[in-house]
Amino acid sequence: MVALSRSTPRVTACPLPPVRGLNREQASAYVGVSTSLFDEMVKDGRMPRPKRPNGRTVWDRLQLDRAFDRLPGGDIDEGGEWDVET
């Protein structure tokens, strides 16, 4: 048996994975827009509708990722004012 010294840190828990369910403020911040724009994006279908477990309103982070990937712009082959000419 190995005795732990008082200076040896004791691990009591594993780090938690990233939160999957985000509230409205967290979800809007996650995709980088204001809550009012986020609400508009949910209403017009650009962002997913929330899930409602036990009366809570939460957005699935993975669904937000997929919706964000479908937004226009940022494609490599798409020209734009931020392109750098070499």
C-alpha cells in the first residue's frame, strides 16, 4: 500500500464535458449574436427550436453547431472583402 503525503493533491472528480443544453442567453452568446437576433433566427428557422425538458427551455449545443454551419458566408471558395491577395 502506498501512503499519500499531505502535499499530494487528491483527485475527487473528473472534469465535466461541455454543457450540452444551453439557455436562451447562453445559446445566443454561443453563436455570437444578441438574444433578439437569436429569437428572430429561431423564428425564421435559421436556428433550431428549443427542447423543453420538464418545463425548462434549452437549446442543444450540437443542433446549434449544425445550424451555424448551414448559415451563409465563410466558405473558402466564396470571395469577399476580407480576402487577402497574394
